[in-house]
Amino acid sequence: MKKFLIAVLCFMSLHIQAQEYPRKEINIEDFVQNLIGSPENTNIEDLYESFLQYYLHPLDLNTAGREELSALYILSEKQLNSFWDYRNKIGTLISIYELQSVPDFDLPLIYKLLPFVIVRPKESVLPDFSRNQQSLLLRYSQIPEKKKGFTDPDLRSKVRYEGPAFKSYLRYKMTHSRNFSMGFTLEKDEGETSLADFASAHFQLQNKGHLKNLVIGDYQVQFGQGLITSAGFYLGKGSETVLAIRKSHLGIKTYTSATEMNFFRGIASTFRFGNLEVTGFYSGNKRDANLSGDSILSRESYISSLQTSGLHRTIAEIEDKRRLFEQNFGMNICFKRHEEGFIFGLTALKTSFEIPIQQSDKLYKLFEFSGKDNFLIGLHYSYQLQNFNFFGEIARSSGGGWGLVNGVIGSLGRNTDFSMLFRNYQKDFHSFYADSFSENTRNINETGFYAGFKQQFSRKFSASAYVDFFRFPWYKYLVDKETTNGFGYLCKVLYRPRKSLEAYLQFKEENKEGNTKIQESYTDKKGNLNSREITVVRNNTRRVMSGSLTGKISNIWSFQSRISLGTSQFEGQGLSRGFALAQDLNADLNKWNFSGRVAFFNTDDYDSRQYFYEQDVLYAFSFPAYSGKGIRHSVIIRRKLSKRIDCWLRWSRTDLFDGMTFGSGLEEISVSHRSELKMQLRFHW
């Protein structure tokens, strides 16, 4: 009976001439927030850009591999197996509607998957003109209030921003699915002098005989679990408690982000010979760095620090721009057996700097990288055993330090998923392009164990949780203690009574040691009792309770209500409290779309700050930290000018009730509010 229904479905799909489900634009901000929950220790820009690329260029379900599908962080191991078995049994999918016939696929899962996948039959009745896509995006934004960096120099400080007070962004891209891609990006931050302060371009060719992938220009590579190279597409700890711990073996990816770090510039190629894939890549790029030394005194020049902000506004920042030439030579040999879910590979990477890096004599930098050359070599694996995926990677850097990560993700039943991961990154392990699972922002000086769990109690109700224990064997920045420990956990419940209504409640706690200042009493030489401020290491506990209610009132109106309450406290000190409340309202009137938000917040200090994603213009994101006491509102208007042209206008403003100024340093504004105006125009054909 089931085979008969599938045959009828395929027959109907032929008669609608391979008609596809209409792909609606999604709020990627909400999608990312539901996965990570908090922006801390997460590269939001790279993550957002990665999901954006999957949305703009969805995976073809007829050709996508297991690694590509798992990179979406949507399908469990059991669901991946069910889809794989279905595709192997049925063959080529004719319509996206066939997903309803895949075992373990329900409608909520399919709706979540639809923005990122598509079905292109090998033989279509009509020519597939949609495979040729071109787009041009122009964006302009400015803060009307004048920051201190744009005022005239005064006697106290002569440091000022050199460029005008606006930000601009331009991106062009042309693609032909699984064939070729080319594009460029130009970006200018406020205070920078050039409209092309950051420029990026690429050309990609795919699937030409043994050539699987070729990229010339800017790119990233992701092999294994990212201990040597990573493409930035990684969730880490967050609301997705099971799937987030694993990275997918994605190989070469074009780089289209405006984030000015963690990418290669040169050439990369992958050749495929049956089950064997061989990748080689070269990069030569100048990066921002602080140059020290004195040639007059015959001291050899050296790099004291690498700059990662990508900002070139002041004289000092401009002097650091593109000061250090860096070369990277890398390769990966990978053996794959897709039918068995087996991957085994070897990765090597040599990084060479034109000028040596020299660390300061601070204790926490004692084992950091110094010198001109770093060589990494490592092995990675992934093995599928029924509904369990075992994966891991081990790597060694030229200084002798080792990095290790091993994990498992599995399904214990149709509605129960779990994950476990162990990592050990030694204090002298150096990998500049790594982004594997960790509590730290870098894969160094950490050991830890993570366990995650997810239970689907019914179609309407689910729960998830994780616990993570970690240890730092050596001193860290702002932690003046040789060995410190910590742990964190998260619990989340989700209730979806119907497609148009969803609510969740989440609690997160994290405990780790850090520096704090306390008052100490002492007796001076004259016998007088005095007090002084000293720095000590104490345990800090941060707790955050957050909730959200999202619903659709009608075909036009929808809403989202959010609340977040948090505390932060160092052992033996006072409690810092904070809360934030936000209300969103959206109206979709065909060619017009209106979105608005009002948010109230009240925090004792920055330690108890709260975070909310905020809707922005298409392909942009906003994730402000709510700190102090005040109100914030934003309005977005979108107008569809024609089938191929869209425009956006966004206005936002934050008013503080407890201060006379806004911001600090060169970012200081002499009034207690800050606004932003943003305009965007998109052409697509």
C-alpha cells in the first residue's frame, strides 16, 4: 500500500511539471537564536553567513551528501538514516512533497528543513532557469548622533576617526547550482576612509570530471572536527543540545562574508577518484598586526599581537592594517565510503609569517605561539553504526602540543537523541584556523566533557538539556590562577500546540573562576587600620532564565514576545541582577512588510546584561546587549518594488534612563540615546 501511495505521489508530481514548494523568506535571526541561544563565545557573523548561504543556495536532496545535510543541524541520526534509506530505495526524488513519505519525518521537521533544501530531478519536463542566479545588494547605515571619534580633537585626546561616519556594504554574486560561482564584496565600517576598506572576491568551479571543487580568491576549508581548519559553520554550546557538538566534513567553501579574519586568500582544489578525495590549497594574505621593535637601536622587528577587529579608523589602526604577510600551505587526503557512513582522513597545514611573533612575558602567554612557522598534522574520522555516529580528530602542532576531540551522537529511539564529547587541547597546542568544540574562544589550554539530551514527548511537547564540565590547566587572560575549573548546564522545554503558535522556556547556568576586586584591610607602619583594593580569583555564577511566545494572528499579523532574567555573582560578593522584555509585531501586506519592536531593560551593571536577537534588513543581523536601564525600539519597512527589486528601511533607537552619555571612549555620545538608520536595496535576477 505504501509503495502504491508513493507511486501516485510521483505521478502527480510529474503532472505539475516538477512544481516546487514556494520557498518563503525566513527570519534567519530567529533560526540562529533557536540554535545557539546566546552570542557569547560564538562567531555570530560566520554562523549567520553560513546559514544564509544555505538559504540562498539550498541543497539538492538528490545530490546532497550526509555531511552536507548534517551541517544544517536539523536532522537527527535516525532521521538521516531514514532519508538515506528512502533515497536509496526510491531513487531520484521528483518533488519536495515526497519528504512526507520519509519515515521519522513529521510536518514540523519538514517545515524547518524546507528553507534550506530543494529537489531538482535529473530529467525535468521544463528547463530549470532557476539554477542561474545573480544578485546585487547595496546597504548603507549611519548613527545620526555624533560620536566622540568624529568630533574635533581636544587637549585631553587627539585620537579621532579619520573617515566619515557611515557604513556601507556592496555584494554581487552569480551562481549556477553545483557548477560555478563568482562574486565580490566591498565593505566600509564607520570611521574608515575607503569605500573598499575590505574587498573580497572569488571564482568557483565544481563537478568537472575528477575535479570536485576549485576556488580561486577567498575561501575557507573545513576538515574533520575543525582542529586544524574550520569554515566557521559551528554552533557550539547552546539551545541545540545534541547536534551542535559535531562539525561536518565540508571541504572547500567560498568566502563571501565581510568578517575580515579566519579565511584564506589564494587557490584551493579537490579532486575525486572513486572513494578517495585529495585537496590542496595555498594562501598568501596580508593581515592586521601590531609591529614592534626599533630599527634605530638595531632591534629586530617583531609582531606583538595580531589584530582581529577588522577596523581601520584611527591612525594607530590604519598603521596596523595589512602589516604582516602570512602564507599557508595545506592538504587533506580523505577516504569515504558513503554507503557505510565511513570517513577517514589526514590533514596537514603549514603557516608561515614574514615577521616573527613574540609574546609578552605575562604568565598567561607563556605557552602561546612565538616564532615564524607553525606546522600542524592530524587524523580525523567519522563512522556510522546504525543510529550512532562516532567522530573525532587528533592533531599535533610544531611546538609539540596535542589537540584531541572524540564524540558520539545517537538516537536511542524514535523520540530520544543524545550526544557525548570529550576534548583535550594542551596549553602549547597552536592552531590559528581551528574552531572545534570548546568553552574557550580558541582550542588551547582546555579539557572537558559534554553530554546532551533531547526528548520528543509528543508532536507538541519536547525537552532538551546539556551539562558540560571543563578545566583550564594554565593561567588565562583575567584569571590569575594556574589551574581553574568550571561547569555549565542548560534545560529547555518547547511547546508547539499548532503550526502557528510556539512557546519555550529555557534556563542556563555557568560557573567558572575569574578575577575580581575586593577590599582588604591592613595595618600600616604607624598602626593605623586602612583598606586597599586587591585582585583575587573567585568563582563566578551566571544564571539566565528566558522565554518566548511566537504566534500568527492571521495571514497578515504575527507576533513574538520575549523575556529574559539573569543574575551574575562572584563568590562572597553582591548579586548583580538584570531583566529584559521585548515585544515584536509584524504585518505582511503583499508588497509591503512592516516589523516593529519595543524592548524594556534594567540591569545593575554589564555583568548582568541580557541578549535578544533583533530583526534586521534581509541578510543582516543584530544581537545587541541590553545593559543599564532604558528602552529600545526598532522599525523595519520593506517594499517590493518589482519582481526583481526590493528595498528596506530600518530605524532603531536606544534611550538610557540612568546616564547623561552613551558609550565610552571614542564611541561616546554626549547624549543618553543612540539611533541608527539603515537602508538596503536588492536586485536579483
